[in-house]
Amino acid sequence: MPSDSTARGSARAGHDGEHDGEDPQVTVARQDVTEARRIVVKVGSSSLTTASGGLDADRVDALVDVLAKVRSGGEKEIVLVSSGAIAAGLAPLGLTRRPRDLARQQAAASVGQGLLVARYTASFARYGVRVGQVLLTSDDTSRRAHYRNAYRTLDQLLAMGALPVVNENDTVATDEIRFGDNDRLAALVAHLVRADLLVLLSDVDGLYDGDPARPDTARIAEVRGPADIAHVEIGAAGKAGVGTGGMVTKVEAARIAAAAGVPVVLTSASRAADALTGRDTGTYFHRTGRRSADRLLWLAHASTPRGALVLDDGAVRAVVEGKKSLLAAGIAAVEGEFAAGDPVELRDTVGHAVARGLVNFDARELPRLLGRSTRDLARELGPEYEREVVHRDDLVVM
């Protein structure tokens, strides 16, 4: 954290009970929260379930009460990214803890997802709000056509007055196509639906400058950029036995969203109402960047490379510094098995990943193209080979 005492004082707040009421300065800083029209709210498994893994109806209802009130005026839209499917399926299947193997996780998700959505449906029905379920995998969202379909579905649900409940499709997702945690999924969904705000809810009331259990630590009220938390040791505080996330994944999700132009509030589910009304609760991450091309954010953070292309030094400079497309002439080697349209990693000659992109050729086609100019390839193989291996519009520098 910055050493200047004034900067520390403005960026931190004490433990619960030390600062009752609103801090006018922080409230002004959180004006984006009160003005947000489209909001993505993510809630973790530990905030919805009992210690044994079953859904806690009272906790679900308490969250729904807050969200229904926020959208009751008709001016705000809510997209709920909810964990809890696997956790909800544990008890009905006689499991006492989250299984480690993928097959049993998928079985638990299959049972639990229906219970989770049924619980939300019944709870929101008390307010006359209809719920729509949307299940995603990273493979669904890293490809342009699938990305557009996901956006249209979510946007149409909101236009028709429904509240989308989004979750990872754990029943079919494999290790290779998983988001890994719903914090990252929530950040990407916030960008996908062009949200004005992302709220991350868990069992932790914010980011602290040390172990929250110690009396000498303080809550970090605001983060304006990576430098504000560069010296903070971010552990897995708040990680629950039925979930997969921790503070590390939440801060990473906040970084992704903020860099994409979406401010973030990170706090506990019990303080959701305060978080959504701009009060000084949790940690507020100011936006640090502007909204980028949609598919590039998904490509950088949601795709799993199917292979890699090794670039010579000139190609690395052209791609990273010159923002150029990747041509066959600059590729030294091909690794892995992939098809045209798959995401691949672009590496330098010592193995460092410098970029990621959607490749225009199959892995089997590329070896005979390496080191050759597009003009030569077109003359020998035909005009369809006179194109980039990775176009700059489908490429993101890491």
C-alpha cells in the first residue's frame, strides 16, 4: 500500500463498527454505483448454502429481497451470476463434501442446478419477477458466433422483463473448457451485457490490507489501480468448503472488469443492499480502462488455447509493438492440434506467451506454410492461402 498517511487514510476504513454511517467522500466516489442501470451481481456458493451443502432458503430469499427491491422501480436491470449448483446437489446425492473428480462434480451439478433455479424461481415469484436460466461454458463464449448468441439471449431476457440467472454449465464442462470460477465468469458477463456495474458477493466483507482476523488490519475502501494493492498479500481468505473461489479470484475478476470499463464492488452477501445503494461497504474498484472489442476480452480471459505458434523475433515485434497481423513468414514452429477458428497462443522463441488469437488454418496445414510469404503461397497453393494466419482483429496481446 502507499506509504503516505493521507493516501492510506482515504483508501482504507476500519473494521466493522468503527465507521458507522456513510462516508460522504466515498459516497461521491461511488456515484457510478447509484447511477448504474444494468448491474451484474455474482453470489458465491457459501452465501447460499448450509455447511452440509444444501440450499439455505432463508439466505436465498434475503438476497432476492434485495435484488427485487433494486429493480422494482423499473429503471434498473439485474443479471444474477449464481454459484451453488454443485453445492446444492451434494446433500441429495448423499455427499458430505464437494467431490474432487469431475464426473461426480457434474452429477452433483445436474441435480443441484434444477434445485437452485427452482429456488430462485419460487423466491422471485413473490415479487412477480420471472427468472430465465442461462448456462455457459468458456467454449460457448470464446467463439464469435456463440458470443453473439449469448449476448442476444441475455439482452432479450432483460428487454422482456425477466431476470437472467447465469451459471457455468458444470454438467457438461470439461477441465479444458471451464471458466474455473464464477468470479471470472461474472466479470466477463458484465462486459458481455454492457453492464454499468459488477457486484461480487461472498462471505467476506471486502479486501483487507492483511489477515482480516488480525485487529491491526484495515479494509481497503477503494482501489483506483493495481498500484493501490501492489503490496497487499492477497490470500484465499473467505474460501468456503463448498465453493471454488477465494479472494485471489475475486480481485482478478475485479481487475478484468475494471480494465474493461466496468466498476466493481466487492463485499459480503449480507451487505448487498448497502453495496447496491453506493454506501461505504466492501471495496470499490474504479474503472481503469475503456470497453474493448467484446471478443478480445473473451479471447484473453475465457478461451483455452488449443495449441501454440512460435514466432521469430521480427514477428514478435510486429504483433506486440506494431499491432500487426501474424503472417506465415514469421512463424518458426507449430505446437498442438487445432482447427481453423480455434484460439492459439503466440509465443516467442524462449517460450513466453506474448499474445493469443484465433487461427485461420488447421495445425496440419501450417507446417508447409512456415517462413513463406503470402504472395508465394498464393502463387503455389491458390488465392485462399493469401491471408493472415491470425488477423490483428482476432488477436490480443497478453
